[in-house]
Amino acid sequence: MNLRAVWTLNRIERYLGRTVVAYTLGVLAVLLVVLGFVELSIQLGKLNDSYTLEKGVLYTLLKLPVYGYEVFPVALLIGALMGLGALANRSELIVIRAAGWPVWRIFAGVLKSVLLFALVMVALGEWVAPPSEALAKKLRAEALHKDYSIGSDNGVWLRQRLGGKPAMVHVRTVVNAQLLAGVELFVMEKNRLARYVAAPRARWDAEKGAWRLERAKSRQITAQNRLVDGTLQPAFSVRSEKVGDPLVPLVLEPETLTVLQVDTRYMGIRDLMGYIDFLHANGLDVRPYQLALARKLSLPLTLLAMLAIVFPLVFGSIRQVSMGQRIFVGVLIGLGFHFANQLLGNLALAYGLPIWLGAVAPSLILLALAMWGFARLDRPWKQRRKLA
């Protein structure tokens, strides 16, 4: 098989692909404008002296790559419905089929162009959206909470007082609103480090209203002046001890941690895999993150199913159908797919079903319906060609 011939686009395929991609870009732009407007309206309600309108607008703009990656499958579905529907209304699809092109060949021609477009969106979701989301989160959190500083690795730095002494607190990962991982306390005294406490985890104790460090270890640093060659020079001694599970009144509270929590939707594939390994090493639940990873890896299957289901809908009613009807059908299918995806994913997590089942089942169901529609489309057309 000549692979170059398979992937080379002829004039008809270029025309079909250009039409679908153009409509998809238009739908994507409209969806981003709507989502951006909604996000900006939410941020306007959070403005204060430090979180200004300019920062709210910048936060909204930084969120757009994430939104673009998330709504791309639905944009492809609606864009393909509109693009192919426009060709059908102008009878161009009838002419193409009369020239000997079966539905599957038209589908393959459109798929070639869509694959190139999809690769760009996958790159956006893997390398642009995660750092953009991290920067947006850092911008808003630091503006709303002046004592917070978020590093590029999602670590959180806090400035507060512990035991009446100034201290810095570092949290490597906010697992959820009730659990922190990699907690470090740096207690200062007379402009020097006096005590260092490290704990692999910290859990919120609702009764005490404080964080309970687990398996914490402490190092007490004492400064002593020693006489060396007739002059006093500072010297330090370090004493290590295990302090068990102490309670620490950090300024972080579960209500404010929701803006710092790791969201699987905004993580790249490599970051998700590393985070799953981290949770495994700490004995934490990894299934929600495995589901998120499976959904990201199954994105090509989702796009294939979204594009395939369009063809039975367009060729099944190749007569005049208004653009509004096609958009309405596309929105219904997109919403139905989203709800089915969420439902099956939650069922897989709740009842211990295979993770991959919850991730790919909606796409497989949609693809099966599309294949059934393809089979029904070609049957009457072949019969008419035989009679002719």
C-alpha cells in the first residue's frame, strides 16, 4: 500500500476538509467568546483592591487555552454538522456521491484534514493549557491572598506566625481541601532559622480547626558563640527528633484551598503520570487521576466518534435542513455525550469498575451508532446504482 497516496489530499478532499475545519474554527471561536464572557462575569464579583479588573481580564484570557482544549470535541461535532450540512443544502454532496464516492470515502477525506487540526489541539492541551492554567491560578490566588505565593511547580508558600515567632510554610502539593502533601515549616528567631519541621502529609482536623501533621520530624537549630583564636565566632548545633502528629494552626483553610487544589482537567499526560506515581508512593487514592489520564489518552477515539456520528445525520436527511436545526442537534449530542461521560466515569469510580470502561464507553457507544448509520446509508444508494 502506498502510504503517501493514502495521506495525500486530492482536490475534493481538500475542499471537504477546508469546509469542515473552517466551520469548526468558527464554532470554537463562538464557544470561547461565550465561555470567556461567563468567566469574566464571575471574576468581576471577586474584584478588590489587590485583585483588579486588569488581573481579572488577564485571568480570563489565560483560561481560554484550557477551555479551547475542553470544548474542541463538541466544536468539531457542531462544525462538521454545519459544514457538511451547508454542502448538502447546496446539493454538492449529492454531486460527489454521484461521481462514485461512497460515504466512507467522504468520511476518510474529511478525517485526514481533521487529524491535522486535532494534533494542534492536542499540543495545545499538553504544552500550552497546563502552564497557562497554572499561571492563572497563581495570579488570582496571590492577588486574593497576599500571604500566599505559588511557585511554578504548584508548591505553595505561606507567611505567618507560629508560637509567636515568624515562620514560612511550604506545601509541595494540595491534594484536596482536606489533605496536603510535603509540608515544611521554617520557624525563624532573631533573623535566623531556629526550627525546621517536615511531614509527608497533613490532614485537616475539623474538631480542632487545625492541620495535623503525620509522622513529622523536627530539627532544632541552636546558635552558640565559640572562642576561636581569641575571637568569638558563631557556631550552630542541630538536634533532630520525631514529634509524632502535632497540630499546627496554618492560615490555610479548606475553603481557600479549593483555588489551589490540583485539577486533573488542567494537567498534561506526563504530569498526570508523575502525579499518579506520587500518590502511589504515598498510599493515596489514584483512581480519579487514572480516569483523567484514560480520558486524555482516549481523546483521538472521542474525536473519531464525534466526526463519524455526523455523517448518518447529514446524509440521512440530505434534503434542505436549516442551520439552526443542525446546531440544535449538535448541541443535544454534545450535552448527551458529556453527561454520559461523567455518569459512566463516576460509576466506574464508585463501584470499582475498570477505569478504561468509564473513559472510553461513551465514545465506543457513539462510534457503534455511527457505524450502524453508515451501513444503513450505503444500502439504498447501492440499490439505486444497480437499478440505474
